[in-house]
Amino acid sequence: MHALKREGRDTLIPAKDPGGEERSRLLAVVLAGAWRTSPPPLTMSLAELGQVTPLLLSNGTGGLGWWRIRGSDLGDSESGKLLQQAYRLHTLVAAMREQQIVKAVTQIRAAGVEPILAKGWTVGRLYPERGLRPYGDIDLYVSPNDFGTAMAALKAPEGKALPVDLHRGCPDLGLRSLEPLLIRSQLVDLQGIAIRVLAPEDQLRLLCRHLLKHGARRALLLCDIAATLECQPEGFDWEYFDYASKRNRDRVWCVLGLAHQILEARLGDCPFLAKCEKRPRWLIPAVWSAWEAGILRVKGRIIDYLWRPWGLPEAIRSRWPNPIEGTYRSGGQFLNELPRFPFQLGGFLYRFMMFTSFFPSLMLRAVQSAFQNQRSNINPAPGIGPPADA
Amino acid sequence: MDRMVIQELSDETLVYDLERNRALCLNRTSALVWRYCDGRTSFEQVESVLERELELPDGEEAVWIALRQLQRNHLLRDGLNVPETAKHYTRRVFLTKMARVGAAVMVPMIISIVAPTAAHAATCINVPCRGKGQGGRGSGDGRNGGFCPEGSVPGQACGPPDCTCVCKKAGAILRCTP
């Protein structure tokens, strides 16, 4: 059983465990079909459920785990109770998020900007219940020209404290302009408000690339792909989906193939089944490792290591891309059996280049915050400090 | 209520108190009583609703217990005046009474919902203790401190015959201890 160990002062990294791949396989067993209204019954021992529960929780799939075992003996176990708590919490948070979405969209529209909502709620509505698909923030996409106006609207008192992740264009789909997506977007109802969402084909493309960008670390993202595949509307344009994916075509089909192979997602009337079946031998083991490793929560900014250079090797290690993320970020080919290390190195160097392009502004912010800390030590706030007669 | 987010599920009601940053889960009985705390429904009406819908033999006791729990969890707007005749009603005694007639699940209950973490779940493994007879380690997965298997009793052995571990109560959980 793996434990979380503290590496240095700032990071928590899962310790390696020889049973890691086995646990990831168990995770896949639990999640297979879990997004359906009536998922298939789960055959698993109590011990196995206990082993996989930490992964279910760390991957954001606690609610789905509960959905799979509810009503069975496994649901009454200690693990089942933990998963049920996760489900309950996700349900409440999802309800709050819906209210926040309505507020955020109303706020931005009042400023004359039309946003597109993607990921999060737009995928969550494909699941049988809102508590099955947790999301931490609200992804809104606006045209680059409207970004400043939208940001100002969200900074107004009514828009503050809304967990909005505002995107300029749609870089995740390689689009600077939002026009191609706006033309195909649709309006759906949320609490009486019409919310603009991506067309199903664009949503699926976005989800695939989002999963690759994050190295497939969260099993929940693969469940999203599976749920989207099985809930696609009539007339889903597979030709457009294939064409629009362009140079990411092979990667995107690999992801659909993963959802089918690992989570038993049904591909329906997809005319490109042969493309889904093509995948390199390294890919599935990479997914098992990614799930076991989970999301690496790195505290502290890389720029802070300028003052703590002894922590730099650890900082690099915790940011090292896995084979999937490395191949995606470096623009490498997925459908070959070449070793992944060069692509991981390429992916890391890509991130480093992005960091250096922001280096001047990051340095300025670091110096400003260090200066502010220094000033507060010299000049304590009124009321703090020894009494006048001490 | 503006300061609350409420979600009704099939057999429980979830409440998030935005003011206190607390998530609560009301079972069916508590949720039903809360639903009728609308300033218009009398105590006797609530009592008869419980007796009718939940087939509770004693609605009065259940309503008072539920009201006290609701007040304790800040789910009632106004204060609660509990009459002398109802002050002796306790959830524990009511639970014993209801358990005898197989209606324990109807006892009003409000629990806090706490986010379970992967670290917390890592010690919850639902496997029998391996104990000293198998590798000389403590419990469950070969490490000390695993959860006792289902059905374990505090103070008693919690594993197979060759296991020397004992189930010890640590707070609200039972730990397999060498």
C-alpha cells in the first residue's frame, strides 16, 4: 500500500509501491461503466476495494466509485462510507458551482461579452447525477479582444470570489480566435439561463487534448471521454471530428481507444473504429503509472528556488513530465515504439522555455512580494507590538 | 434560505451552510421534519406525517429529537422551546427502542460531511490482519495500524488464528494493533 511521503519542505509525492500497476487496474475495473445510469454490478473483494479507495479519492472519482457499489455489500464497508462521503460532498459542491456559473456568465454578459462554457459542468451534465463529476473551477472561453472586458467584469464586487478560469481564445485547441467555436456552439439551459457551450465534436476534441496535456494523470478525465462517447447526440459529425483534429488526429484517436480499451466505453456508430484500435505498446502502462502517481501537488514556485538552489533538483523532478505529457507537449508522435525519454525531455524543455518567457514578470512579482514582506517586518501594523509602557 | 445550498437525494437531504462552511447530511426522518418547519405546520401535524409516511410507532419522540438536532446544527431560524415532558428524550434511548422493532434507520440523524482524503483511505484496507504469524508484522497489509476487518470487537483478536493482533479503539475507528 503506498503512502504519501514528504519530500523536502514543500512537496508531497506518492511513494513508489510495487503494487501500483495492480491498483491502477483495479481502478479501471471500478470505473468501467460507472458513468452510466445503471452501471454493471461490480465483482470485487473487500480487500481490493480497500486498496483502490485511495486512488478513487485522489483521482476525483470517489463519487463514481460510490455509484458503482451503492446498494451492494461493498457499499456498507468502511471504504464504501468514505466513497459515499465523497459523493455527498461532490453533490453539494456541484449545486454551488451551478449557481456560480449562472452568476459568472450573467456578469460577463452584462459587460457585453459572450462566453463559452466548457469542461466541468458541460461534461458533468452527461453523468446520471451531478455529484458524480466534481470540478473545482469554471472554464469560460472568450474572444481575445474581449478578454480584458471579461476580466474586469469578474473583478467587480459581484464577480469576486467566483472560481472562474478565464481563457483567451481556446489555446487548448490551438485556436487564438473563438470564431470557429462560436459558430458551432449551442445554447443549453441552466437554472433558466441560456448558457453557451461547445458543439459536441469540439467538446470531445477539447477533452481529449486536455487529458493528454495533463499526462492522463486523472482517471476522471478518461471517464469524461467515455461518458461523452456514450452520450453523443444523433448526428455527431465524426468526419468533422477527425478533420478538425488535424495534426493531433492520431493522439485524439489514441485517447478514444484508451477509453474503449481501459474503461469499456462503447464507441457506438463511430466509423473510425480501426483508428481507435491503433495504439503503441507503451501507452497503457504509461496510463497505469500516471494514475498511480496522481496529480503531483507541488507547492512553491520555481522562481523561489533561485533563493533556494539546493531544492532545484527536487523541483525539477516533481515537474518532470510523464511519457504521455512529454510526448504531447513536445509535439511527438504517439504511434511509434520509440523510447519516450527524449519526448519527456522535450516536454520539460518546452515548459522551461515558456517559463523563461514569463521570467521578467515573475522576477518582478517575486521581488515585490519579498520587499513587501521585508517592510511588514520593519513596520508592524498598528496594535501589534509591545505596549508603550514596556 | 440564501445562506444554504440544499440538495435532496432519494433517501437523504444534503445541506451546505455557507455561513459556517459546513456540509451536513440529514437522513429521511430529519429531512422530513425540517421540511415541515415552515412556520405554518403544527407539531401535531408533523408528528402524524412521520407516523404515516415512515410508519413510526412514536412520532412525538422522533419529532423532538429531530428538532433538537436541527437546532444544534443551526438549521432552525427561531429558538426552540422544549417542554419539560420532552427534555428526557434522547437519541440513544430512541435508537434502542427503534432497533427492537427493526426501525433503527428511522431514528433522526444529522451527520457532518467531511471530505475524505486519499491519505485517510490509505489506512482503510478492509483486509484481515496478517499478524505475527505471517512475517512478524502488525496487521492487515503487513503494516501496523490497519483497520480491523468488518465485525471486529474492541479488545478482542481481529484476525486469523495465528494473528496476535488486537482490535483497539482509537477515537471513532478500530485499529488492528500488535
